[in-house]
Amino acid sequence: MARRAEIKRTTNETSIELKLDLDGGAAASETGVGFFDHMLDLLARHGNLGLDVRATGDLETGSHHTVEDVGIVLGQAIDQALGDRSGIRRYGSAVVPMDEAAAECAIDISGRPLLVFRGEVPVTSISNFETELTEEFFRAVANAAKMTLHMEIRYGSNVHHMIEAAFKAFARALRVAVSIDPDEKGVPSTKGTLNS
């Protein structure tokens, strides 16, 4: 059964088209924010995702709306592609080093949206990506995907490496959480549902 989603979202601030395949495929990102495109591309690669993102936004005001709205749409796509969550592993975690930096991510596809984000990320801008938007992106994904997401950027001195470690840790944790468990016969919950 295909685990795919295609979502279009248009507001006064952004217009986004996103295609997602949880089981792999081609990846391409065009958001107008170079560093963010790089993060989305490596998210797809390390998450084993087919991911195509096309976004335009009011970048003259900064990248906040574009980054947050892509996070919302990605979360919606994950939620939709998972369907009733039958057969998934549900939980995933990863610790990823990136040179001198390291980040840890733990995911529960629980139906209960929550982000716990820890880490001292220096406030700066990388290719029009305001670094404080790292937390905003993951909050948007967690809320829209209805997942519990714990993210910690443990340490680092290069902010690029710190954020890249976070995206890679998320990708690796997500890859496990959405994967099919051959020993799971239904929805992995005593409630019988993970949709709410």
C-alpha cells in the first residue's frame, strides 16, 4: 500500500506544494532559502523519503513564514501518508554527530502533538535562514503530524553543524518510527488508535 501524500497550501504569506513518499523516491527543494533547501534535501536523504517541496513566500520580511509553513505542510503530509498508523514501529530515536556538534532526536507517533526542544543555538542568519527558526520548524512539523518530538542539540561551536545534526537526527529517528514492523499486527497502541 502506497504511503504517499500531496498537499497544497496557500495563504497571504506563502504558497507551498509538497509531495511526500514515506518509502523513498526522488528529492528536490525550492523554497528560496538556500540553507533550508539543504536541510530539506538531507532530511529526505537520511529519512529515506521521497520529498518534493516547492515554496514561495514573503522573503522580504525574512524566512520565518516560509520555514514555518513548510513545517506545517510537511507535518500534514506525514500525518496523511501514515493513514491509520497500522503496522508502524511508532517510536524512533537517533543521536547524530556532525563534526564537533551533536544532536539527539526521539519521536513517538502518538497522536499527541508536542515539541520539547533544548539547545543553545546561536542567533544568526545562514543564507537567509534565521537560526532560531530551527525550533519553529520542528514545532510546526510535530503539531501538524500529531507526533511527540524531543529534540536536543547537545553541543557544538559551528551553528551550521549544530542545525545540520538536528535535521539529520530527526530524519534518522523518523525513518525508524514510520518504518513497518513485520511483527506488528495492527496499530501499535493499547487504545487501538494513534490518530488522536
